[in-house]
Amino acid sequence: MTNQIITSIVLLLLLAIVIAYYDVRYRRIPNLLVIATLICGLILNIKWAGWAGAAASLKGGALAFGLMLILHIFSALGAGDVKLFASIGSIIGVQQVPTAYVVVIITGGVVALFTAALAGTLRETFHRVSLILVNLLSGWQPPRFPTPADKKHTVPYGVAITMGSLVSLAFFSS
């Protein structure tokens, strides 16, 4: 493992700890933390690879933003989650973003199942996900469900984003 990957893992691990606290407790991801992460990712990539690193960092942020924006459009996650993954994209770079995205989606599914089980809404969650998938596969507009007022019925997706990105970087980076 290179020094670049180790440094990125340490940065993401620290971010994961702070994000887990804020997202689980408040279901919010502070913009200041997202901006600091974006800047750190850009600076580190410039340090490691100069202008090519800057380009990889900015492209990684843009690709990560676009991928998560698709989920945000379908009300699957909040804007803070979109910005968080974009800032992580600036750390891991454009080449690592697709792999991280897949791992984050899988991790998010696990977190969602765990959250639904704790809230006692597993059956309702499966029903809603089924409706969304059937509509998407049929080419129809998927239903939009209101955000629950009780925070325990929402998924702290920032945890999935940081943990999935960490797993991706640790196990799937070259």
C-alpha cells in the first residue's frame, strides 16, 4: 500500500468517525466538514501528483457528485450525502469513484436494513423499495414517499458513504 493510499485511509477514517456522530445523532452532515474534506482532497492530490492530481481530484468530485445526484433526484438520500460523496471523490480521485460508489450502495443497503429493523419498519421498507423498483423497471415514474418526521425512521447514509469509501479504498485500490 502506498503512502498516498494510507494517508487517504487515515483522512477518511477520521472523517468517518465525525460523520457517524453527526449523521446518527442529528441526521445532518455539516457543510464546513464537507468543504474541509474537499479542500484536503484537492491539496493532497496536488501534493502527490501536481496538476494531474488536481485534475483527478476535481474529476473525482464531479463524478461522485453526479452519481449521488441521481439518487437524490429519486429522494433516496439528502443533499448532504451528495456533497459528502463529492468531497470524498476529491480524495480518492476519478479512477476510484466507480468502485467506491458500488461499495457505498451495498453498504447503504446494509445500513438501511439495520435501521429499518431497529425502527420496526422492515416490512414497510421492503414494500416501498419494491414499488420503486417495479416502477423504474416498467418505465413509470417511481413513487415519492415523504421523509418521516421521526429521525429513527431515516437512514444515516453518511455512515454508509464514509464506511463504503473506506472499504473501497482499503481493498480495491491499486
